[in-house]
Amino acid sequence: HLDPGQQLAVLGRLRTLTRGPAAVLASLHDPNLALRFATHLCLLNGSGGAEVLECASLDVARLEKLYGIPFTEARIGAHRVVTAS
């Protein structure tokens, strides 16, 4: 429940920790934050299933299946952005 500036600051700090001998495991419900900061994802569905993939492999079809709603993808600068449509 952080405001957007604090979300970016905290996740940026966590990402710097991974440049050393550390890994970070985070539970994010915002696919855009995951796309921006993560290298890999574990998509958990409500029936106990899971799919592990690299962020580059995340597409709107997977998000639509996971959340049960349509998504659209766009690029804003260097960032991929997805939104429920």
C-alpha cells in the first residue's frame, strides 16, 4: 500500500540488492511493477496451479487466462505496460 513514488523507490532498492550475492522474492499483484523490476515470474492461479517464466515471455494471453479479463499491451518509452481492457 505504498504510493507510486515509494513503490518505485522500494523496488529499485530491492533490485540493487540482486547485484550482489542476494536474490529477492516478492509478491506483486501489479503486472506492470513485475515487468519493470523482475526477471522471472511465478503466476499462481486460484486452483493451486503455477507457471514459472521469464518476464520477457509474459503476454496478454497469459494475463487474461490468469485474471479472467482482457488485457492490452503497449510500450511507453523503454517499458512494456499492460492494462485491463
